[in-house]
Amino acid sequence: MSRSGRPTDDKPLPPLYAMTHGGIESTAADEITRDIGGEVKIRDLKKAGVAVLLSSHLLDRVQSVCDRVALFNKGKIALMGTVVELANQVLGAGHPLLVEASGVDVASTLKSIEGVQQVVDTGQGAWRVVADRDVRAAAAQHIIAAGGSLTRLAELQPSLEEVYTRYFQEQRHAA
């Protein structure tokens, strides 16, 4: 290493090293774990207003650090947007929720809420709800107003892995 901290051998600098030590406003990175600092470094760069183009098959990590994603098919962008936007396109999911409640007919109560598209009993007092908008407040109000007890209400995040798998399954079937 030189006095500046820059490596002195002839190897090219990892993109994230170059960005943090060279005043660069954007960069590209191939696989999160190959660069210095990985996910934490990318988050720091985002906070500093640096645009990062990341190429990776580690979809859970991509989802954890990226604001927007693009899925490529045959060298072209097939889908692009936030994970929620892509999930809406591919999975048809609106706003998925997990509701844990008791003391009332929870499924009927949830189905009565405007915007609720689907209610699935997942067992042990839990229901997965899909709505066309965020209905968390309405779900809580309806269950409590009906005399029920709400023990958990959580927004479920769609998985980029689920989106990817379904998209490419559909592409194979269409071919």
C-alpha cells in the first residue's frame, strides 16, 4: 500500500475501493462479496449520493441493498422497478400482510375490508392477506371493533427470489 492507502501492485482496483478513495459519483460492482466492505459499503455509498450498479445472482443481498432492480432475459431488461412493483407485475400480489388474531371470525372480518382480495388461513391463528392497498389500519380497527384480539400485524415483503423464479418459469412455459 502507498501512503494514500492505494494498493501499489498492478491489480485493478475493486470498484467500491475506487469510489470511496477517488471521489467517483457512480460505479459498477460485480457480486457484493467480491468488493471491499460488501453490503455495508454499498449502503454508505447510497447515503453519500453515489449511484451503484450492481450485478449479482445473490438475490437476497440485492434486495437488501438496492432501491430498484432489473431482471435481464436474453441480454435485455425484462423487468425493472422496486421489488414490490416487480412482485405486483409477476406475482399479482398487491400488499401482502400477516395477521395474527383471535376471538372473532378473523377470515370473515378481514374479507369485509374494502380492498382485500384474498385471505388465507396459514394455521395457528394466522392469516395471510393480500389487498390492493395498505389495509393494516383497517384490519386492526375491524378486528378490535368486532371484539377480537390482535396479536400481530405485519407487512410481508415480497421476495426478489420469488419474482425471479416465477418470471423465468412463465418464460419457459411461454417458449
